[in-house]
Amino acid sequence: MNVPDKTADLPELKNRARRVFEYSAAKIVSLNKTWKASAGAPVFTVAGKYTSRGWTEWTHGFQFGSALLQYDATGDEQFLQMGRKGTHAAMPKHLSHRGVHDHGFNIVSTYGNLLRLIREGRLGAAEEEARACEVSLKVSGAIQASRWTNLPDGLGYIYSFNGPHSLFADTIRSLRSLAVAHRLGQVLMDEGDREVNLFHRLLVHAETTGRYNVYFGRGRDAYDVRGRVAHESIFNVNDGSYRCPSTQQGYSPFTTWTRALAWILLGYAEELELLATMPDREFPPGQRKKSVLKRFEEIALAVADYYLSESPSDGIPYWDTGAPGLVNLGDYRSKPADPFNDWEPVDSSAAAIAAQGFLRLGSYLKTRGDRKKGELYGRMGLAIANVLFAEPYLSTDPRHQGLILHSVYHRPNGWDYVPKGSRIPRGESSMWGDYHARELALMILRMGEGPEYRFWGGS
């Protein structure tokens, strides 16, 4: 990626962010009118219409969370009502869902956004609703933390829906549920009334992910490149030994699925922001806050630099850094991504997630005194947003229910829609891509105006 020499014009970028919400409004209304609750959760579009497909209803929270973000950005009451109604009607079953690793996506995007808006004074006198949201977030965080595999040497992880042997990179962003619940005073009650500290469990999961899903160029295997990410790590649950890297949605275990890379970048960046606010006494015995911050910084910097080195010049990545068709695109890193090529799809959703990660990492580094790197990553985040918030990525067609085009869900399974005349998926949207684009736009709109957008804002 070519990093701009100067920061993007923030007033102009805010205008683009407002334009995102202008187009977003009709798309949320359209989905709300046409979607049938019996279909479960909308996941991605096919020929411009949202459809349901996947392993679990992990995108349900993005549906109603998007309406809440729309209200946050515009003040339009109809979206508050959509978000509220959808959250209280559809999300309670997800609170106690023990079969997924997605509580940070589903619950923090809904109950978390509602609580944040209440605490910011945006919803008037709503103490009863605030208490209901707090209880919901507490339960969710504890349930998520209970889905746990212990490893030797004090390590462990929240296991994926694949089972106890599986650690996903994605789950780093689901740690938000543990963080919010902890800040609200919740613990996980285990056998024999043993109290499990949710913040400590968050730290253990993050260290395990950093150790096994992220590479640092230290000769771990023949494909060990600093910042490379494995989507999945596999363990022998009988003795806790690490077995191999794996992937569900990437090209291979030894290449990097770029959405996994983006999840890691954003997950560690926002946890760094959180950790910086935590007093020393909150950290486990024998762990100093300074050393934990240093470790999280090491991980975040590695993946940020890898994203920079492997992405096209405009910061919109192709779906996997080792996708076999990339060889036909020549020096694709030195030019803007081409979503209309005939060889490999781009993934705009990875860009939307990563852009927020760059902005948060840049902001954090500046507060820690590293202004040079902080400004570098900040410029990267704004530059990616500048591209996403315009065509051909911003969907301006009112007939299309998606907001950000050229997102990819599951390339190996062939789930993504390939339009007539194309050899690859293109022109479609995803709930996570649209939600994170709205989060990114809201974050930019709040820069220098009002409270910063933080996931723990209500706790």
C-alpha cells in the first residue's frame, strides 16, 4: 500500500462519511421491510438482495446494530426504533448461546451500542433499559468465556464453533464481550463456586492467539513471515499440544486470509486502547501492565506492517495473500485493487475492518509518545476509508440492499455470487462489511467532535 505523505483532508472525508449514512438509510429500511425473521440472520447479498447462509447466526447483531449506528450518526428516530425492537425481540436467544465464539459481534453490536447511547445521554431517561442491557452484556460475556480450552503453561482460548481443538483469529474481536462484562463487574462462576476473572481470561486468550495465529519471522516454519496470520490453530485437546495451522475461509494454512489479518489488527488495536485505561491492580499477579501493553503492541505492529506490505496501493486487499490467481495480475501491490479483474476477488470487508484498526492503533501510539508511527498508521486508516466511501465500493444503487460492494464470504466453498459475464465474485455486500463500514464512518464523524467511539463506552 502506498501511504500518503500527508493526512487526508478530514473535513472532506467527513463529508464522505455523511454520504455513507445518506445511502445507508434506504438500505437499512429496505432490509427491515423485506427480511423475514423466520429466515434467521442476513449474511450476504446475492444479486443485490440479502440472503441467509452460514454455520451460525453470527451476523444477527450487525443487522440491528447497523440501525443503531445509523441513529447515532443521523439522529433519525426510525432507526433507533428499528434497532431497539430488533435487539429486544431477536437477540435474547443469543445471550446464552454456548455454541459460538461470536458474542462480541452479536451482543456488543446491539445491547452494547444501546447502553453506550444511553450513557451518552442520547436516549433520555432510560434507566430500566440500561439495567436490562447491563444484565444482558454481563451474561453474554460470562457465557462466551465459558467456551474454553485449557492449554499447558497457563494458556488457553475461547474455542470456535468447530470444537474444542480450534482457535480462530476472528475471536480476538469477540473479546469485547469479556471486556464489557468485566467492566460491569461480572465474573464467570465455575465448578465449586470458583470465580473466573473475565479480564484475565481475555488476556490469556489474546496471548494464545498472538503466539499461535500470528507469525513474527522467527523461523517457526518454512512460511514464517513477520505479520502473517493463520486463520485457525489446531490443538490436541488430550494433552494441549499445538498441532498445525489451518483455515476455513482462506486459500491455505500457509497463506493469509486477509479478513483474518484485519480481525487481528482491529482486535489488538482496540484492546490496546482498553488496556491503557485499566489500572495496574486489574492485571493478573506476576503480570505488569507495561509488559502486557508491549506484547499487544508487538502483535498489532507486526500485522499492520504485513497488511501494508501485501496490499495494493489503495489499501483494498485481495481475499488471500496467496490466492493462486494473483500471479496473473502482475505487480498488483503497486497499483489500486481491481474488483473487476478475472482472476481473484478483492475483499472490501477486510479493508473496512482494517481501516478502523489502523486508526485506533495510530491514535494509541500517539498517546504513548510514538508520534511518527502513530501518524503513519492514522494516514493509512484514513486513506483506506477515503477509497471505501466512494464508488466503486460505495453502493449508490437504491435497488441494492448492500452498502459496501465487493465483499467476499467463503471463496473456497464457492458461496459467493458470481454475476453473469464474470469469472469471480464481485459486486456484493456482507453484513459484517456494511456494519464495520458504518462503524468506521461514525468513528471518523466523531473525530474532534464529541466523545470518541469506543466499544466499552457504556460500561
